[in-house]
Amino acid sequence: MKKVIAIDGPAGAGKSTIAKALAEQLGYIYIDTGAMYRAVALTAIRAGVAVDDAPALTALAAKIELDMRAEGGVNRILLGQEDVTEAIRQPEVGAAASPVSAVAGVREHLVAQQRKLAARGNVVMDGRDIGTVVLPDADCKIFLTASLDERVNRRYEELRAKGLPTTREAVREDISTRDYRDSHRETSPLKQADDAVLLDSTGMSIKAVLVEVRRLAGA
Ligand code: DC
């Protein structure tokens, strides 16, 4: 049987770490939908398109060519021929991805691509609207969250480990702003699906969260 696992939650909850590890353990495909919004944001920044120019952003999303492939444990994101895996993780791209993802036309194009990718079956997909909008019939839906303090700490350590200069205050400001915007936008706001299981990972190790997620997925 093909299995589709949807993991949603706010910024810094550990969704991509967990979804990626889960996919690896199960031999499933991991689809990072946040990376797709980030790739549109990166394209917009490079093209000088404003993050509130809905028609221009929709046109960009319509013609963008995205591909994902797992390579030596790293999920590479290709924008056309260019590998943008690192470029899309820059804080300014994350900050731009939030308003870009609020544009209904952008979502329409990316959701269509996400459904096509999921149709391959045996996938773990993470994002904000996977259980509610993209894959409402997913076999397993998890809403992964953690306290704001913990999410700030995790993101801060992650950025520091990558050598990206930042402060805890800047990370807190960024996460709070994104959470608010992602949860209050009109189109597909971040929201727990009625049939999703809430998993609060505050104080839990990655290993412990993985064990719990596997149990919930019956895997
Ligand atoms: O998970 P992330 O930080 O890589 O996501 C980047 C932005 O994209 C975030 O502000 C929310 C948005 N996003 C979304 O609206 N829907 C998704 N399915 C995934 C991400």
C-alpha cells in the first residue's frame, strides 16, 4: 500500500529534520514544500520583484522549474540547472518566503506541483497546509509544534552551526513575525487539520520525536 505522511507546523518546530529522517528510515521520498516557497522568493529577490506584487509573483511561480533529489543524505533543491540548496536557507530568503507564500496564485501553482509529486506514493511531505489543503486524504497527519523559546533556540543553533551571523533576538523576531503571518493569511493559513495528531516536541530529543512519529504513522 502506498503511504502518504503529512507533517505540518510552525517555523522551527523541527518538521524538516523529522520528515527527512523519517523518509530515510522508511525509504520514502521527502518533499520539503517550504523549500518550494523559498525558491520562488529567491527568484523574486533576484528579479527585483516586490514581495507584495501578486501578479508578478504568480507569473514567476508559473514558470519556475523545481526539482528535488536526495544526494548523500542531503536534499538538494534545483532551480532549473542551478543548485539553490544553500541559497534558499539564507534568513532574508526565509523572511521573503512568508509574504510570497501568502499570494494565492503562487500557492495554486506550487500546490499543483506538490500533489503531482505526492502521487508517486510513499512520501513524507512537510509544510503548513499539507494536511488541510494539499493532501487532505493523507494516511497520517501530524501537527508538530514546540514552545516559541525552544523553536528560537533550535533555529539559532542551526544558523550558528552553519556560520550564519545572527542573534537570538533577531531569530525570535523572525519566527514570531512568520508565525503570525503564516497563521493569519487568507489563503491556506497554518492550522492543525481536524484529523491531525498534535505532537508538542518541547523538551524532546530528535530521536524521541522520531520514535513517536513512527508510532503515529504505524511504521
Ligand atoms: O518551512 P519553511 O521555513 O522552509 O517555509 C518557508 C515559508 O513558506 C514559511 O514562511 C511558510 C511558507 N510555507 C507555506 O506557506 N506552505 C507550505 N506548505 C510550506 C511553507
